[in-house]
Amino acid sequence: MNWYLEVLKQYAVFSGRARRKEYWMFTLFSLIVSLILGIAEWILGDVTGADLSIISLLYNLAIMLPSIGVSIRRLHDIDRSGWWLLLSFIPILGWIVLIVFAARDSTPGENEYGPNPKGE
């Protein structure tokens, strides 16, 4: 949970580097919260007829900037520009490439985006 809160504290920070653990823990907790909200809305019958109801929409809007920020910092950690995140607009192939990038280990030492967050 601390990883999730750390990303939220860096709400719109797009510089620096983010470890794999920080990225994936934020993604996991975001998914869990989204699932809980979806189930709660289904149980309470708070579905507005659209694919997303109001509570889910507000949550997704609230975590949009932190999600983009941690994704860019994760790309920086493997010595890639944040512009690589635009691959997400390419269905399937772009998503696969970004998942592979997110799963790669950090670039050892310091790169142009800052020191290694692992402390190596």
C-alpha cells in the first residue's frame, strides 16, 4: 500500500525514475480499487447505463495523472523517453511492448534521468 501512496504523493511528477516494484504495486492496487468500486456499484445498483458509472469515472480521473507519471518514470528507469508511452495508442502490439518495457530491470547506475532508485 505504501507504493500506491508514494505514487499519489508524486501526483504529477514526470521526471526521475520509478522502480518496477513501484510501478507494478501501483498498478495492482489501482486494479483492486477499481474492482471493488465496480462490485460495490453493481451491488448498490448505481449503474448509470454507461460502461463506467460516476464513482468509477471519478476514481479513474483522479488516478490518471499519477498513472501517467509513474509510467513515464518507469520508462525513464530503463533509459527510455516518456514519449514511448504513446505506444499505448497502438492496440495490442503497443500494449505488449509497454508491458515488456515495464517488466525490464532498471538500467544500472545513473542515466540521463537520474540515479538508480534501487541505490546501486
